Amino acid sequence: MKRLSLFTLLLLIGFCLPLQAQIRWNQRWQDYIDRYKDIAIVEMHKYGIPASITLAQGLLESGAGTSELATKGNNHFGIKSHGWGGRTMRHDDDRRGELFRVYDSPLESYEDHSKFLANRAHYKSLFTLDKTDYKGWAHGLKRAGYATNPKYAYRLIDIIEAYRLYEHDKASPIVRHDPNRDLAVTQGTPINKPDFSQVNVHRILKYNDNFYVVAREGDTYASIGKEMDIRARHLAKFNDREVKAKLKAGEVVWLSKKQKRAPKSRYKKQPYYQVKDGTSFYQVSQMFGIQLKRLKRMNPQLASRDYKVRVGDRVRIY
């Protein structure tokens, strides 16, 4: 009986060792967590998905951002192309040459992952769970068919516990960006500028269904792009700038393509912004996260002035 018990114990240890080896702490995985934890927290408070689950899935599905889907398609969650109208790429998964979604940036992948879970009926029951119940979420995702690996839930749980990702499930909401109060971008001195000088990575913030960071002294599109895993030329294009353009401390840098107009919920009934001293037309586009060409189309009355605005001018933003 004792021999049988010892054999059983050794057998159990043998099964456990390979799994533990897969999640042994390493700096690359920690760097991934540091890079994307803020966006996971933002998504948690918007959609109700635990930040720990989002981060663990991102780590597992993308190999901490190193998988082919992540490096070539910015797809960090292995989401296939079903019901997708955007770009796609082929990748061998359960079958050879399956189609997967392609994103302009990793942050778009995070946002789409949230929508993917929130908008599908077979994941609906998960949203009745508490945001701190990462074990319930992990097992629920497996039952709902997110992955075919029978150990998928346990792998998520082990990652969460190895890297203490559950601590992010208790994080407070990130303060919302108010263009009229919080940030003066591109020119002048920022008002109430967040102080991120004591951290190594930029804090990712959200406004107008998009993500941005606040530039620090010495930042370039290349340096921010390297940190965020976004090509510098794409980052500059998102911000209607040349890739070699100099960034000023306090300037907003959008991490994905800007929107066509200001947020509907706030500006549909009050669609104008009154220009203040020192504000340029380009600044307005950055403050509200609006594509510069779209902002110009909404304001043809300013074309004769080459879109040079004056104090008191009303610029249509919605």
C-alpha cells in the first residue's frame, strides 16, 4: 500500500512538472505584463473581464507577444476571422491555413478581445461572475470553447498565480481624459499632466475608444513604438505626423488610428469646441482623438484660412 502511494505521488509530480516549467518566471513575460497591464485594467472596468484573465490569455496565446500571429498580425488572442470585415492572415492552428484577424496594433487586439467575449452569447454567463473570480473565468472560458486544450483553464490559473496577476483585478479605474481640462497637447504646457517620470514604461490611457500615452522628455515615435510594439511609421501616421517629427513632453500620442469624430455620448448635442488661446487646429484633432482629414471635412469654413484657427473660433468635432 505504501509502495502504491509512493508511486502515485511520483506519478502526480511527473504530471505537474511540465506545466510548472512552462510558467516559470522570466523577464520577457514580466515585460509583457508591464507593457499591457494598464490596457487590461481599462478593459476590465469597461467590459467586466478580469485584468488577470486578459493578461494571462495574452501571454499564453501570443507567447508574450512572440507568436507569428502577434508579430505579423498584432493578434495576441488567437481570434479567428469569423464575422470579421477587416484584414486577415493565414496560420496553421487546429487546421492548416486557417484565417485569423489582423490588427493595426496590439491595442486594437486587446479591444477586440473584450468585444469578442462581451458580444457572444456563449460567454454571457461569465459576466455574472465577480471580477476577482479568475478561476471561475478560466474554467468558464474552457467550457465555452475558447480553446481546445483540455488543460487551458489550469494553464491560465497557473500563469495568474505565478505572476500575481490577480492583484490587477482590484485596480481602480484609470482617470478619464477630459480634453477641456486635462491635457494641452503639442504646444504649450500640459495642464494637470500625469507624472510618469518614476516608471519605466508609459501608462496607457483611453479616450474616444482609442488608446494613447503622454510623451515624456526625449521620447520619439521610434522609442514609443519600440516600447508598444508598434512600427514608428505607423505610430506617426496614427498621429498625422512625419516619423521624424519631434515630440514634446506632455504631447498625446495615439496608439491606434484616430476616430472620425469626438465621442457621441458627450458631443452629439454639443458638437463644437471653442478655440482657446494657443490652440491649433492640429491640437484640436489630437485632443479629441479625431483624424485630421476628417476634422477638416467637418470644418470647410476654415479652408480659406488654411485651417489656422483663432481664439473664439468654433470647430465642429462631431
